[in-house]
Amino acid sequence: MTQKLLDESVAYLRSKGFVDPEIGIVLGTGLGQLVDEIENPVEAHYNHIPYFPLATVEFHSGKLLFGTIEGTQVVVMQGRFHLYEGYDFLDVTYPIRVMHQLGIKKLFISNAAGAINLNFKKGDMMLIEDHINLQGGSPLAFKNVTEFGDRFVDMSEPYDIEMRKKLEEIAKQKGITLQKGVYASVVGPQLETKAEYRMLKILGADAVGMSTVPEVIVANHLRLPIVAVSVLTDECDPDNLEPINVQEIIEVAGKTEPKMVKLFKELIKQI
Ligand code: HPA
């Protein structure tokens, strides 16, 4: 990880018109519709941006977009990088560092996740209040990390309280159910066993997924305020566990997404 690489990525994007974004947005699996709300979009495919990891998972279109939503300049990641694709922690979080250097002041994150808390239903959204890192590593465990920020990053409040409050108010006003809870991240790509779902519940997780936590750690490293929402795509009931169907996960994410778009658009308007 060097500043020189970041400088080259940023210079390329600025030359394509990615200038002065206020908000960075990461869209998770099956969650691409917010892209249609971007006015005057310009785009850069991940495999054209110098030093970006190459996009692999076929249901991600893999590009960075820049434009305006509700009068605010945004940069949007359509599709993210996952450890389960064979990337390492530095690859997965590289785009967060690039968006930070482009100038974002806030970060919005979405993901698809399984509901561990069985009071939550498939198709609900969950505002992430805290997380548990079960990915067995850290995106800050590299030699020259102190060139980019502190080594021992505080994680006592990783998700911005003010934006969380605002998002809850918006959900209430719009009559949209927004659960709240703890997100646990695993590596994947295999789904969990019944025993693992039981363990996750005992550990205090309300939802489980394969992303987000590395990005949130790096955003905290960079002191970027974060708001993150999980779209709950399946119910992880160890006593009635059905074989999981990835196509269905993507379908549920797609059906739920219009609600997430509403929340994110209104939050952009209000901040
Ligand atoms: N486990 C892990 N990741 C997931 C799940 C799950 O049940 N659902 C969607 N992403």
C-alpha cells in the first residue's frame, strides 16, 4: 500500500470527471438500482482504474460512477470486492481509500445479509449499529499503516450516531420498517451450518454477511462517518433451515432495494 498507487488511481478518476464528491456509496450484492438515480453520470470500470482489483463475480457489473443525487455530488461503487473472490484485505478496502482521496466526507454502505435475529423477516432492512469481525484478519495489518493514519484505531462507535438517528427518522416518516442490530462478517463463500448460525446468535449477531466490516474498519481509520444498511435476504433459523438459493438472495435484495433507495436518497437530501 503506497500513496503513489492511490495518487495514480485518483488522477485517472479526476481526468474522467470524478471531481469533488461529497458522499461515497457502496452498493452490495443485488443492490444496483440506486445507480439509476444518478444525474449526469460518468463511469469508470474497475478494470480500467489503475491499481483497482479486477472485478470477478459475474452478477456485479463492477464500476465506479460519479454524478449528482438530490443535488449532492456522489461517487458510487456498483459492486464491491469480497475476500471470498480471492482478494486480500488491502484489495477489498482499496476503493474506500481512493474515494477518501477523491474527497468524500461521508460513506454509505449497503449489503445483503442473512437474518440471525428471527424477529427480523426476509425483505426487512437492518441499520447496522455495531459489528463483529469474524473474517480472521484486518485491513490495517500492514507494515506502513501509520503513513495513512493511526495503527490502533478506535472502534468504540464505528457507525455515525447522527446519520443513524436521521435514517431512523426518515424510515419512520416514510413508514418503512428499519430494524437495528449487530452485523457479523464471515469470509464465505459457503453459507453457514446450523451450528454456525447457533453460534452467531450466541455471539450477539443479528445479521451475517460476507462484506462491509473491512470497509468500515478502513473508513474509521480515515475518520469517515459511516452509515450502513443490510438488506435481509434470508432467515437463518437453525431449527428449520432450508437449503440456500443464491438466486433467491439476489431476488429478495432486488425486491427490497426500492425501500433502501428511498432511505438513502432522503438521507442525502438531509445531510
Ligand atoms: N450468510 C452469509 N451471508 C449471507 C447470508 C447468510 O445467510 N445471506 C446473505 N448473505
